[in-house]
Amino acid sequence: MNKKIFLFAIFVSSLLLLNCSNKQAEVTEEQKMQMRTTATDFMGELKSILLNRVQVNGVVSALDVCSDTAQVLTNEFGLQRGVFIKRVSFKNRNKNNFPDDYEQNILNSFQEILQNKKLDEKTELAELVKEGEFTYLRYMKPIIIQPECLNCHGNEGTMLEEVSKFIAERYPNDKARGYKPGDLRGAVSIKKIIE
């Protein structure tokens, strides 16, 4: 009889452990706020640098901000905040900004939300994702095209000829043109190891 009770106890314990290990923890509001703040601070600083360069030296000089300064800023932000951060887009200009599979799925979701006219500054996604042996907090926030973005991301008719020429020389495989205000440019993607 004791053997049956012992085996039953092991069976129940195994079920409980299995059930607990399969449960996905929820993202806390604190974690979400931390990621939101990181994304907002990052994009705010990048935009500030970019607009300052445009005002001081013109649009062509600002192209260096996106090609060089943005990469340095991205790395610095990641190191300071203990996260992996990048900007991603299906229509990327920099080959390093192409989305991974997870990011592609979220960008597709953001595009659907945009088509339903519900994409706005509050749109975001935060979730815990198991990748290999690690669990990551993944966070994405859409980047929406603003009128000032068209200086470098518009059509040939909206961009200065010298801007188009610079982009063609620097990025021969550029896909980041043809946008209009309100379009989904891409997203800020943040990834943080949780365990």
C-alpha cells in the first residue's frame, strides 16, 4: 500500500512540475515601462541629433547620422541599458536593419493594425519568448513616417537630387524609399535576456 501511495505522489508531483515548467510568465508593467522608456529615449535622441544636423548643415549632412551615428548610438544605448536594440524594417536601407523571424511577424501584425487604422503612438508589443536555452523579454514599437522623414525616405520627386545621389552611392541596395506620412517605416526592437 505504501508503495502505491509513494508512486501516486511521484506521479502527481511530476504533473505539477510539468505544468509549472510550461507556463509562460507574464511581462510585468514595470518591465513594459522600462522597455517603452528605452525605446522612447533612443528614438528621441536619434531624432534630436538628426533634426539638429538638418538645421545646422542641411539634409545631405544628416544622412551620415543614419548611416554612422545611429549605429554608434544603438550600440551605446544597448550597453548602457543592458539590452540588444535595433531599428528594423522590411524596406531597410542598412543591411543590419533587416528583421529576424520574430520581428518579421510583429511587423506584419503592425501592418495589419495600420490597415485597420488603429496603429498609433501607444501601439507596442512586449512578451517573454524562449529562444534556445534563454528566455528573452522582446519589445517592439512601430516607427511611423512623419513629414520630415520624406527628405530621405520619400519619392524621387520629394527628395533633393543630391540626397538621392548620396543614398544611391552609399546604399546601392536601398529599399527605404517611397513612403508617405503615416506609413509604417519599421520598428524599434529591444531584446533583453531574462533567464
